[in-house]
Amino acid sequence: MLQRMIFTQADVMEKIAAMPEEARAAVHEQLKPDDYKSRLLKYIPAEVVAMYITLDSITRSAGNQIPLQPALWIVFTLLLIGTPLWLWRVMKVTKRGQLVISFFAFAVWVFALGGPFALQQWYHPVYGALLMPLYTFLVPIIKGGT
């Protein structure tokens, strides 16, 4: 299974401290904290975003057979709530900071894609086009927290 939890320098030191003395030197070189790129990939809940894109497409394909706006908000809300739960229960991410960042990352992705926000009068695609790269650029600076 893909390791989704952010691995920090503190995690490396904790893991090494728990090892027998003779194993520490050999393992110290192999254990490294996640770098910026790794943190970026782990913060974005790509599987949830893919699920959203699929459900959004299915919902929109129904045409006028269902009330589009409520259906899109329901899909968004369920997956937004489900994002940290899925990461915690399925992917075994236990760091609260990472779960919060991923929660907001999902919301930013949906906002950038349009989603139910695109049906609001105030929404303009440029808002999402500006927000997504800024969020994506800034959040990996956070080391993962607890």
C-alpha cells in the first residue's frame, strides 16, 4: 500500500531511537523525511478528487432528470467529509495536520474545477485558477505536523 502519511525529521529520529544500537547506523542513511515534492503528493487526496470527477460527470449526465445544483452540493459535501475519514481509516494517516490540509486540498480542487460553485452567480473560473496553484505551492512548506 502507498505510504500516505508525511514522514518528518522528528519521525526519523523517533524511529531510530526505538531501534537497537547496532541497527541505528545502517538504518539512519536509509530513513529520510519527505521532501517538498513528496509532501505535495501526499497532501493532495488524488483518489478522492478522481472519485469526485467521476461522480460529477455522472451527475451532470443526468441532464434535467435530477435537480443538478442540490445533487452537486451533496456529492461535494459527502466527499469533503469523507476525505479525512478515508485517509484516516483506509490509508492509515493519523496526523491531524495532514488530514486538515488534505480536507482543504479537496475543497480547493473542486473549487478550481468549478463543481457546484460554478452554478453560483459570484463564481468565476479565474478564482479557482488562482487559488489552486497558490494552495498547491504553499501547503508542502508545512512539514506534516501531528
